[in-house]
Amino acid sequence: MQFDYDVIVIGSGPGGEGAAIKAAKAGLSVAIVEAKEIGGNCTHRGTIPSKALRHTVAHFAFHKKYHDYSYPQMLQNANHVIQQQTELKTGFYKRNDVAMLHGFAKFTDPHTICIHRQNEHETLNETYTAKYFVIATGSRPYHPSDIDFNHPRILDADSVLHLKESPKSITIYGAGVIGCEYASIFRTLKIRVNLINNRQRLLSFLDHEIIDGLSYHFREQGIRTRHNEHYDTVVANDHEVIMSLKSNKVIKSDYLLFAQGRTGNTDQLGLDSLGIEANIRGSIEVNENYQTLKHPHIYAVGDVVGYPSLASAAFDQGRFAASHIIFGKCDAHLIKDIPTGIYTLPEISSVGKTEQELTEEKIPYEIGHAFFKDLARAQISGKTTGMLKIIFHRDSLKILGIHCFGNQASEIIHIGQAIMSQKGKANTLMYFINTTFNYPTMAEAYRVAALNGINRL
């Protein structure tokens, strides 16, 4: 059978980009389908705009006149970054001869998709065939059916980026990564924040000592956090949103940001006709090579396959899927210890085991701390909140986990990640003790924490 392309990638986010560029560089004919803007959700509605917004808010928080800036003004910086990223990614595809097909893709048979798009004058439906497909359509905010997301005062992680005013108060339902990030952004702008958590702790998958630090910082900022709460009803009018909780509490605010998980964008792809079933959250089951179980020539990567649902991991997954298409095998896999970056103010990053995991596994460990308030570089910058925590084996001194809370945490963590990935005795606490770090730097925290830890033995 003669195909239009060797590979068609559906979705131009990190996963789609990784797959398309890898396949194109190997000499395959590749097309990428994008329903909206090149760059996908990550560039236009997720990682890039929210982190650009966070950076702007953090920067202006130190400005004596930052109260003069509104939330919509803060968003303008994000729009500039989005435009730069879109132009950059479009250039990647052009230089590598990747065809860009615009519209919504739907499978009509295992090797054919129909792309639907509508312009001012007509509706177009174009059919394309390929030997292989990579589904990288990303995810969207989860919408429970009993909440009216068409109401202008009820927001999700997408629509919050189009808010046209600075509210006086906002309720955030969901204290996961997105909820905590926006809670710190809005509170830094002096907006009153109610954070509703339906679990016992914030971000319970992280090391508890780090989360205790974040919880304390949220209290100091004035964020009102309520744990173990679930909503009963949500009613919005022209002036406010009223959320009634099952505990009989009633929370009123100008806006509601619903941040309770995401759903894979798979429901419009026509997968049912191919015998590919997505679960209740829109995720597709794949094997270790990212092939769908029913059709091995159809791959899926990124948010549509579930964990870890990270942009960085999605890019690697796309490359791995393309490698399997090119060579029939792929020896590379996602690393065991994937770093976590949470862009609260201050930010959090971690890699490896937590104290609670090691305790449950009965592994003997010790910890070393470096508090940022004691570091010259932090004192110079005035950003002294936070700490670096190293967890290591008591006997072998092997690094088991690294957890950081504070300014530049998501950058600092990669030094520890690099050492943890080494073999033999190269990944022990002694590396940090015997290595000379630039002074003054935030990286010096590793030496301080290592010395603190070795002195505990």
C-alpha cells in the first residue's frame, strides 16, 4: 500500500515535537497535525504561559510599585514568550521538512485519518494515510458535569489565562501542582485566596518536611487552606461564586478556579472504531515501546498515556516512540528518578526517595540540611526562604533522594540528579564533601548539606 507519509504525528506539544523531529532527521516523511496552535497545550495553555506568569509576578513582587500592575498586565509577558516559542517550534518543522497539517484529526481506519478544519468561507475535510501514527494530543482540564464552566466566573487552568481583571478574591478547588502554583501567584498579587484540598496534606507525594515548609509559607502569605474538603454544589451569579462544601461550609469569592486533575484529549480521535479504548480520564494503554495494544503501528505518548504527565518526559517519550519506528527497537527508556518541579513561590523540586518511602521500606538513612538563610548567595539576593535536603544511606553514603524548597530549586536539583545517576561509589555523599563549589553560589548548598549530614553519623 502506498502511504502519503511514513509517520503522521497528531499533536504538536512536547511529545509530538520529539517524535516528529526524531523521525524526520532519520529521513522518514513526516507530517504533524495540530488542531489549534503549533506548540500545543504546553506552549499556549499550560507550562509556558503559567511559568512565564509566575516569573513576572515573582519579579515584580520585589518592585516597590508592583501593586500598580494588574493580573492582565502580568499576563502580557507570557504572551511575548508564547509567540517566541511558537516561532521557534515552527522553524524546527520547516527546517526538517515536516509537513504541518492544521485541523482536527479523526481515524477512519487504522492507516487513515480525516482532518477537519473550518475557515471563514468553507469547511474542509482532507484524508491522509500513513504507515505509522503517533498520538500526542495532550490533555485538558477535567470538567465535572455538575459545574457550569461556561460561566465567566468559573475558571479552569486554561481560561484563567484569559482573566480580564484582578479579582479581590478567588477560591481554588484542588491543591495539586496546578492549584498550589496558582494559589501562590494570586496571593503574591495580594488577592485573597481560599485553597480547598480534598486530601489530608498538600502535595502528599513529596517529602513531608518540604511540604511542611510550603504549608507554613502559605500560612505566612495569608492563603487560607482547608484540607479534607469536598464540594457539594457550585453556584455562580453576576457578582460571585458560592461553593458549598459537604462539611456544610460555604465559601464565597469573586471567582472559582477548578484545578482538580486533567483529561486526555482522546475522545474525538475515533479510537473506538479501531478498538482502542481510553480509560475514564482519557488515557490510552500502551506497552513499553509506547505502542497501543490493539494496533502496534499506532503509538501514543505524553499526557494521553498518563504518568508522569510532564512536558520534559513527553518529549523523551516522543523520541523513544520514533526510535522504535525507525529501528524496530529502542533501548532508551525514561529514567527511574524523574525530577519534579513545582513552580510555587518559592518553588519546589525533588528527585529520588522521600523520608516516608524509605521509612516504609525500612532502609537505614540519614539526612543533611542546608538552609538558604545561611548561604551567602541567598543573603545577597535577599531570597533566603528555603532549604536543600539530602537523604543518604547510613552505611554506604549512597544518595537516595534530594529535595529542595526555595529560589531556583528546579535548577539546583539537577546537580544532585547528575550525581545520583552515577554508578558505584561516584554517587555518594563524599562527592559533595570533596568537590570545590564556586563561592558564593546556591550550588554551595550541596557541600553545606553534605557536611551537615556526615556530622550526624
